[in-house]
Amino acid sequence: MKFTLNWLKEYLDIDLSVEAIADRLTMLGLEVDSVTRLHEDIASIRVARIVTVQPHPNADRLTICEVEVGGETKRVVCGAPNARAGLLTAIALPGCTLPSGLEVREATLRGERSAGMLCSEKELGLSEEHGGIMELPESVMPGQPVTDALGLRDTVIEVDLTPNRPDCASVIGIAREMAGATGRQLRLPAVSSLPDLNAIPVPFAIEVQDTVGCPRYAARLLRNVKIGPSPRWVRNRLQAIGQRPINNVVDITNLVMMELGQPLHAFDFRKLANGRIVVRRAAAGESLTTLDGVARALDPEMLMICDAEKPVAVAGIMGGANSEVGSDTVDILLESACFDPVSVRRTARRLNLGTEASYRFERGVDPGGVVRALERAVQLMVEVAGAEVVAGGVDCLRAGLLEKPTISLRVSRTNELIGTTLTAEAIAACLAGIEIGSTRQGDDLLIVQPPSFRVDIEREVDLVEEVARLTGYNEIPSTLPTVPMSFPEQGAGRLLGKHAASVMTALGFSEVINYSFVNEQFFDRLGLAADDPARQVVRLLNPLTEEQAVMRTMLLPGILENVRHNIYQQNNDIRLFEIGKVFLPRSGDELPTEIRQLTAVLSGRRHPGAALFHEGSAEVDAFDVKGAVEAVLNELGFGAAVALQAEAVGPAYVAADTHTALVVAGATGAAAVRLGGFGKLAGEVLRAFGIKQDVYYINLDLDGLDSLPRAARQFSALPRYPAVQWDIALVVPEMVAAGEMLAAIRECREPLLEHAEIFDVYRGKPIEAGRKSVAFTLTYRSAEQTLDDETVETVHQRILNRLVTDFDGRLREAH
């Protein structure tokens, strides 16, 4: 949206600099794109009066003019046909540079000296007129700068409007905003009292067939219009904002559109069949050549302005060439209407045709300003085109169009949202500055009536925004929020999952996240029986692909796909885990049961980094998996509650004799509860997934674990005295489990025993067949003193005796 500073000042007394106005508009939310001072390139051009005109002695088409310029007389050679004594015109004196880049110098033309150049409008960049030198009005003074004499010294401000502010697509809209921000009084253009257009019969007819697409259509008839150039002030104003003057009638419609934001259109009344206007949708097969000379095919969704026979304009976008106002026009029908923004936008896009009018209609024009704009244009037509106004007119107004509901605005809520302490009176005055009326009800409530030109104000918060804008965002004090803050509670299961993820990461596993929907063929690869519960799935009604058609009932298939991908990428040492939900169907239309699980896999070398030091590294085995399970359970606090139970037969996808179930003792008389398991995956399953190396898996039911009592975590101060570590190696029968021996050590409950762990299990010579060596490291510490060997020896011997007695063991001899 472009406007000039002088134009703005016609409606508002404002003494701010251009820079201050631009800053104020930007703070109001109307971002200023550019500020351009007009005609600075002709500031040195002066007014001159031609005193005498003599023929050039050496050229038939040249004359020698004596001109007066501010008390001085200059002799200028001129070739313009309209040069005559007494004419006031524009002169470029030697040293001036014209907009074309031509530098004026004193020169000899056909033997006669010329001290300057008399200029045409084209040479000064004011128009395309170059048939002669400029003819200035008698009101100007010789020697005066032409820019001052013609009111050309002005500044153009361009504002980048947001789509929700169509009211500011006019000079009046900009002036209204500045009035509200500065507290000045807005002066609207003088318009005679708005008549009831429908009170008097008129010699034309308006029919609106589509009141949705055109909720308001007003028109007046003007006769004996004298078509010609517009007055200079009209042309200057339009040229300043980048519009090309055409003739006085068209220029007035454009001027009023820029002034009030209401597009208008003038039809040559003689070209309208039967003097009739019909607003309707286009008929199939119709076409229209628009004012730009392009023949356009129409479709039935396009809203058209038609006469009794044919389309004559595309509603809200552009008129037709078949009703264009030309030099022979005598009578015009002047249109002012309101069109549906969606309809105009769609039509403009289909026709690839955008205009200043469509720009405004697409955003929404003021339905309450339709007749005011019409009367303003009629008034100017009388002044500049000598029009004779036919009494009466037509105003087709859809019922209820101008009724806007009131909005309740709470003073307390306003202050709460923008951080101010404004009173009801201050808020009401703030809104009144931009012509938004309100009525006070009580101490905390204003009943606000949004004006018809503010199509963007629909809710209380919209009014709060207006108060903030007009108060000035930079004037609102910065304060920290005082709203109490609270963190959302997280479910216990989610917290357990986070803890488990941290433990797995600490153990060297990497987390993966897979889709919750999988390919049903995965169950075939796992070797599941047809009646296996895992095959009871929840099917998706609209799957992304056929390969993701069911919700997963286990995490293992997805993580095996991750293993295969890693191996294909030459990463054979794999430790992956996933924590996610599986979905088990329920009867009827009930939503599926969601269970949070942890599944992990191990494959490859136990210590991949050893290869960097040219050392070998053994492959992971069942003990690595068991150690990981125990570490997770112990760290989560469930180590004592969950038992490991070896099974000869496990799930179909686990190799025989490798599965260990995780169980919890049930209530008295009840069966144990399974909470997962671990083991080595069967070779045929791995081959089905394209994996050619051993893979071990772990599965934990986190929701089931979360229902168990957790061991209390105890904390103690850092020890003051050093620890003493003694090793012990016992030869025991092969059937004795090392874990049972470790449990027996802990059951001794020796106060000085701080920690016990297994560090070696050995079979082979010199250990006899059927027996094995199990070695432990025992850590002793006292919280009261440094331990001596005698004290440690006493405790150590008691533990050794317990192990020898309980497990038929003997102390292993050194060799």
C-alpha cells in the first residue's frame, strides 16, 4: 500500500517527520517497506515567464524567447509550438541535470546563444506529454521551484500490509491508525449526506442473483460526463503512488479506491443492454475480453457483472472492453459493491489476473462504506468531469450484512494479557481513537461494537491486541510472568523406561526406535505357530504400506531388521535395545492393550575395541546376556524379586536348551508370573532375517516389573578407611551353580564383607572331571578402623568354611 505524506496530512494534522511516521506505523504492525522522496531530480527546475517570442533568424521551427526567472531575464532558443508571450513554463538553467541524465549547458543553436532549456512534462519525468513545453497556471511565480509551484514536493511511503488488515489498504485507513496512535482527530473527506438510493425510481435496473457472492451492490447514473484529462492534482497523486492516469472518470474511481479502500467501476451506460445490470455466475461457454485486451474463457464458478445479454465485467477484478468508458462516453453507470473474498480470490487465480481492486476484495472491503465511496466518487465526478447526477440510485443490500455482534472486553483480562494497569476509561479511549465504540458495564467490562471496516475483529483477544498496539509495544513495561508453573506428572512406567534406557546405555547398548506397525510375515520368519498369541494382531484400517499393516505384538522383529541392516553395513559387533509398546487386541470395539517392553540383542565380539591393540576378543555368549539381565534388574531394584529359571524348551524362535525365563513367585498357591526371558536365537530364524552370525536376545516386561516392589536404594558416606581384597578359589561339583555360591557368601552377612563377585570359572587339568573351579574376589572394609590381616583372616575363614560345607568344595591349590 502506497500513499504520500501530503495526502495523509489532508486527513490528519500531524507534525512528525517522515522517519517518525515510519517508525510509528511499524510499531503499529504496519511495516514500512520504503520511504521515497519525490522529484528530487527536478528540484533545480524553476518557473519562467515568457516575455517575448521572436523568430529564429536561421531556423524556421525555432524561436528566441526572452524569459523572466526570479527577477532575471534569460535568452532561450526554443522549438516548442506553444511558446508564446505571457506563458508560465518550466526552465532548466545551465548546470541542471534532467531525469534523463541530460546536463543543460549554455550553448549556441544555429548561431544564437541559449542560456537554458524550456521543458516539457516528459523531459521532467512528469508524464508522457511532449507535444510542447509545460503550461503552468497563473498562480505560480517566476523563479519559484516547479516542485513547489505544482505541489510535487512530497514523500511516498510504502507499507507492507498483513492479510488481516484490509482496512489499511487506503489512505483513510492509514490516517485512522496514526490518529489512534497520536491522539489527533481524523478528518474524513467531505461527502454530502448519504441519500436513500432506493427512494426514487431510476432509469436502470440492478438484479443480484447471487447474494452470497455479492452481498451489496450500489449504483448511480451520471449524465453528460465530459471525458478528458484529470486535473493536475489528481494526476500527480496517482502518479506518485505508481498508477497511470487514464481519463478523469477512471482516475476518480482509482483515486477514491486508494483514498477509502473501496474499489469502484464505471460503465459506459449506452453499452449496457436494456440499461440493466445482473450479478450472476458465468454461463457455460461464455467469454469476456477484459480491459487489458485479453479474451478470457469463463467457467460457471466465476461471478460476473452482466447486462441483459452478456458479461460486462469480472466481479471485483476487471471490467470488460465491451463497456469501457472512452472519449465518446456521455453517460456512465457508477458501481460500488462488496464481493465475497473467496469467490474473487478463486476467480483471480483461475484467470491469472490480479488488480488493485482484487487485492482489496480478496481481503475483504467494508460493506458499510460502499455507499460513502459511491457518493464521494459522484461528488468528484461533478467537480472534475462536469457530470449531471440523476436523482436516486440502487442499493441492493443483503439482510443482516451490516449487523456485527458485540464483544465483551474485560479490563482485568486485558491488563493480564499485556502486562499493564490500564483503566476502563483508558481502554475505551484507546479504542475510540480508531473508531471502535464501546459502552461500559460495571468496573471490569466494556461492551464493544466492532466497526464494519474491521473484518479482523471477532473475539476479545482481538480487542486486547488493539489496545496493546495503540498503547505501544515499546511502552509496555517488561515484567517477568507471575503465573505459577508446575511440571506435568509422569507415569511411573514412563520413568521406569527412562531409567532402564539409561542402564542399557551404560552397559554399552545403543537405542533404536522402530515403527509400531509391522509386516505380518515377520511372524512366519520367527517360526510362530498359527495359534501363537503373538499372531493375534490389531489391523490398521488405512496402513501406510502393505508391509506395515498390523500393530506389533513384540519388539523382536523390528530390532532383528536393525541387526540385519548393521551387518550389511559391515558393523558385526552389535548391542541394540528398544523400549516401546506392543499392542494386544481386546474383544469387541475396545482399544488394544498397550504393554511397555524392553527388547535387546547382542551379537559379535565381546570387546570389539581389542582389535585396535592387536588382541583377540571372544564372541559374546550366554553369560554376557545373563550378566546384562542381572545388571539391569539390580540397577532397577528388582534383582531380589525376579528369579532366573532355565528352560529346556523356550519360544519357537529360541535355540533349544538356551532359554532362561524371568519369573516372579505368585501369590500362595498361584503359578509364577513370567516377565520375560533371554537366550540364543534359533539359526533358522536368523537365516530367515538374512543374519549369518549368532544373536542373543533379552525381553523384559517393564509394565510387569513396575508392579513389583523395588528394593530400597541405600546411600552411605564415602569410606574413610581402605578396603582389603582377598581372592578365594574353590573346586566344586559341576552341578553347583556359581550364582548359588555367590548367594551363600552374601547370606553369611559378615559386617566387614563389603562386596563379592565372581571373576573366574575354570574347567580342565588339573581339575578332575565332573568338577570345576569357581573363583571369587571378596572386598572387606571397616567403617571404624583400618583392617589388619588377622581380622580379615578370621572372617574369610568363616566364609570359606560355609562354602566347603554347603557345596562339597575344597580350596583350590596353587600349581
